[in-house]
Amino acid sequence: MSLDGKLLRRAKEKLDQRRTHNEEEYIRRREQVYEKNPRVRELDRRLRENMTRAVTAALTHGTDPGEAMDAVREENLELQERRGMELLRSGFPMDYLEERYICPKCRDTGYNGTELCTCLMELYREEQRLELSGLLKLGEETFDSFDLNCYDDAVDPATGLSPRDVMSGVYDYCCEYARNFSAKSQNLFFQGGTGLGKTFLSACIARVVSQRGWSVVYETASGAFAKYEAEKFGRGDPEEARAEVQRLERCDLLILDDLGTEFPTAFVTSALYTLINTRLTGGKKTVISSNLTESQLAERYSAPIMSRLMGEFYLVRFAGSDVRLRRNR
């Protein structure tokens, strides 16, 4: 499971802001106490001096620091007790000047050893939710809100199934895919006409998978190729452009929406091949949606691309007529 570097940086920035605010609050409490009772300031100064003495004793070469350390420890206990009494005398709780961490487990560092702490991971998931919400510009993409009644229930004599039957199967498959997503999951290719729910179900998958801690990037095909162009032709900040391309190539799950709506050029074909091949080689999973049929795709894209789309992606066919039109009738 990999993390999106861009979103992790944002999460760390939020954690840093919280830590800074917490430190400022501690300074405010300390100055409040010092102003009311200067004896506490003096006791804190002596405690700091004792800490320096303890470090010096521990680093002294050729002598046993144990006796000196014991003396410092004993004096510290006495100073801390006097400090607590002074705080009580001034109307403050004895622990008023104790450091209060937002997350006691990691002491607001965001890490337990080399592992990310749960507090930083929660901030990361929050950033991922915000990122997906901003890209999708929709708020109702949940599996629970998917309405099969929008699809025709008239049976097609050729298949013996109605569009509603087909989409019921598609819906169930997408639910299972999202809830059981792993590094061993299939790549998916959503194929069907306009307004059949491809983007909606892609968004549902993205939300569930991201909530489970996987890194997810949603992007339209035209938006993805624009990022490759920015990197290739040096538009804007080159480091930022490269970072955006790396997000597309390295995230655990990429949702590439509306393939075939972009303006076809040799560069686009090259970028699409690079994107798909890089993700397949790296074992990263991709969900691609398109309104184009297989024959239209073959006319538009190169044989190496089609070989990968048809050979490495599980084809999910959407059925029916534009549900948005049916909903507005």
C-alpha cells in the first residue's frame, strides 16, 4: 500500500500547524503562571540547569556518572514538588505546565518509530477525501445512493436480460471490487454510452478504496494528458509537473475517466501508453471508463495500447439509455 506524497505533505503541514498551536498554548500558560508567581520561573530555571548537569554527568568519560545522576534526580524530584506546590498556591492545577500532546502515542511527531501514527494517517485520509471531493465535484457518489430504478426493466430478447438486470450485476461487482480491493485486484475497463453511471460508480469505488487507506487518484483522460504535456514541455514548475505525473503513475488506484473525449494526437497516444504500461509494470491498479466501443477504441489508439486494454483489463459493460434523461422525464 503506497501513500500519495502530495497528500501526505499536506497532512504533515496540518499536523505541524496543530503542534505549533499547541506549543503556543503552552507558552501562554507558562507566561500566565510566571507573571502571577515568579518563583515558578526560578524553579523552572533550576530544573533546566539540572538537566544540563545530568547530561554532562552521563557524558563524562573515565568516571562513573551513576552517583552524580542519582543526586540530580533527587534534587529534581524536590524541585518538581516545590513547583507543584507553588502552582497550587497560585490557583493553578499541579499539572498546569505539563506538556499536553494532541496525540500522546507519537507526541505529535506523526510517527511511532518508523511507522506513521494513526493521527497522521487520519489527516492523510481527510486530505484524500478533500482531494476526491474537489475533483469529482459531486457529493452523492455512494453505493447506497445508486438507483437501479433509473434503468429500463424491459427484457432484451437477444440476451434475456433487461438493462436493470445487467446494471444490477455491474453494481454488485463494483461493490465487491471496492470492499475487497487489494494489490491483487483486477484492472477494470468500464464501457458504455453516455449517462449510464460509469463516472458515478467509479467515484463510489474511489471513495470506498480511499477510506480503506489506499492511495487513490481520480482524473479525466484530458486532465491526465495535460499533466504529461506540462511535464514534457516545461509548462509551470517542472518539479510540480513531474510530481503530478508520478501521482498518476504510482497511486494504488487510478480512476481514469472519459477516455476518448481528449483531442487525439501522437503525444496523447504516447502518454496513454506510458501511463498504462508504467502502472501495469508496477503492479498498480487502474479503472478506465469510456463511451467508445471496442472498434472505436481500436481506430483511435495503437495496437500496443489495445493489447493492454483488452488483455490486462476486465471489461465491464454498462447497459441502458442515458439515466439522466430518464430521471428528468
